[in-house]
Amino acid sequence: MGMTNEAMVLRNYAHLGDAVWEVFVREYTVYKTSNSKLLHNITTARVNAAFQKDMLNFIMPDLNEEEQELARRGRNLPIPVARRSIQHDYRPATAFEVLIGYWYVHDRDRLNHFYEKFRTTEFFS
């Protein structure tokens, strides 16, 4: 039984969103320090399922109906067997990545709006 076309599109958004998010975080961290160990620690603290789940919760009140639906569908994607033990973090992190990937492809202004929101929080101080 294969994935539906919609599931494949959402997976692709999540795949792209994961990379886009990591670049955003890395770009942020290079202005914080030149110490490679600290760069790694700051990045890995923000590029993981638990942190991305927190970011989704942080932006949920600002999402429009279409974005909330996109997040809901991303949250409900099938989970790889290896991730099932952390699905309470993995599912919302995937939803977050779907949104980031979708905005990257379709609405860079909206993506930049949320980048600014992230930068001005205690999560990125």
C-alpha cells in the first residue's frame, strides 16, 4: 500500500522544510559565535523534533485556517517505525516542517514573517 499523492506532497514539503529550517538556524547561529562546538550545540538544540514541536505550538495562534489544515494533515502523516517511540514530538515537528516547506515554495513573505517572529523570542535569544 503506497502513499497517496497528497501524502507524498506533504512529505516533500516536510523534507524541504527540514532543510530550510536548519539553514535558518545555522544562519542565526553564525552571528552568535565562531566557536565550532558552541555553533553545533546551539544548532542541535533548535533543529530537533522537540524544539520544532515547541515552535509549532508558538505559531499556532497566528496560523490562518488553510495553514492550520496543512499542519493538521502534516501531523497525521504515517510515521516511520524508528520514530514511533517519539511520536508525541515527531508528529508536530513534521507538521512544522510541512509549513516551513510550504511557505518556502509558495509564500516567502509569510515565511519571513515567521522568521522575524522566531528571532524576537526567548527561543532565539
